[in-house]
Amino acid sequence: SVIGLAASIGKTALLVKKLPRVAVISTGDELVAVDQLPSPYQLRRSNDVVMKAALDKYGVPVDLYHLNDHPDEISRALQDYLKTYDVLIMTGGVSMGKFDYVPQILEQLGVVKQLHKVRQRPGKPFWFGKNEAQTLVFAFPGNPVSAFMCLNRYFLPWLRGTLGLN
């Protein structure tokens, strides 16, 4: 192991990187769990599963949550998650739709928007911000292709840089 190798050359202290505490949060009344049968107006949640699998490659533990499109529920949950995690990755609720409450709620909770609506396709509604405690929020669109693209374009490069990986 690395620790044994360090000991064999007399190293008594090592620099290490702390893995971030990450929550992946899907939003939307139209989403159901993977093991449920969706109605004609529903979809199975897949973005959270894809994101967890991507983070598993880096050994980053991930907690998965789902929030329905109810502003009070979203606000209460995000208030807790912002205190508990280093990074929130959200999918859905960031565009201009009738039930897209996420940007407004994040700003009400003290998360300062760094960017929103980037000039790209897919993934234009991407939202990014942080609060005073330096909790980062990567809020991706709900469309699976858009969410996957944003994960690979924004979050994974940040994670690799944070961990000192090429």
C-alpha cells in the first residue's frame, strides 16, 4: 500500500486530499424511481444514477435525493443540504418553466449565482453558484443528455482539479 511505501522511506507525514461530501438531487414531479412503472406522463429517474456512477469512479461517496416540484419542500431540503454537503449537484428545475424554482430558491438561501444560461447546446440552462460557507452548487438541466454533458464539461473537471488528478 501507499502507506507502507511511505513508511519504508521514512515519511511520517503525507499530504492528502479530502474527498468532497456530495449530494446529487433530482427534481420534478414527473420523475419516479427506477424500480417503479411510470405512468404515460412520467419518466424514470436516470440522471442521479448516471452521476453517482461517474463519481464512484473517483471513490467519491454520494447521497441521492429526489425533490418534487414544491417550493417549500425544495427550500427546506436545500437549506439542510447546504449545511451538510460540500457540493450539491442538481438536475432539473433550472430553466424557465412554470415549475423551475431552483435558481430563485438557491438565491433566497444565500447561494450567489456565478453563472446561469451558458451559450451551449445541450445544457444551456446550467446554473452554478456558491454560498458564504463555500458550498458549491452545480445545477444541471433535467434533460438526460444535457445533464450528462454538463457533468462532464463542468463538474468532473472541477473534481479532477480539486483532487489533483490529470
